[in-house]
Amino acid sequence: MGNTLKDLIERVQTWPEEVQEEAIEILLAIEQGRVTTYELSDEDRTALARSAEDLREGRLVPDRQVSEFFERNRRS
């Protein structure tokens, strides 16, 4: 596994700058998810509170509608 990662990193260095930046962002996000504790923002807390209220009030989309949405928007 170590050699595969090293080989990939060498190839990444040949990629266009903007693609390298995207790869860095992805790796940093993976690292943050595995190494650090996520701190909720005020926006996160508000969204979670709104979701909890929707659940308590029974404001849910029927399973059939969710399935239909994903069927319409599924990538081939």
C-alpha cells in the first residue's frame, strides 16, 4: 500500500495546478474526519434543530417521493 500511495503522489505532482489543489482539499478533509473532532457551527446547530422540529411535527417526505426523486436524478 505504501508504494501505491507514493506512486500516486508522484503522479499527482504532474497534474494541473487546480486539480492538485482539489486533491489537497480532499485529502485534508479525509484527515480532518479521521483525526480531529468536528465542531458544529451555529449554522449546523440551526439546521439540526430545524430537522428535529420537522421530525417532531411529522413534516416528512413519503418514501415513494424520495424513491421517485432518486430515480429521476440517478446518474447513468
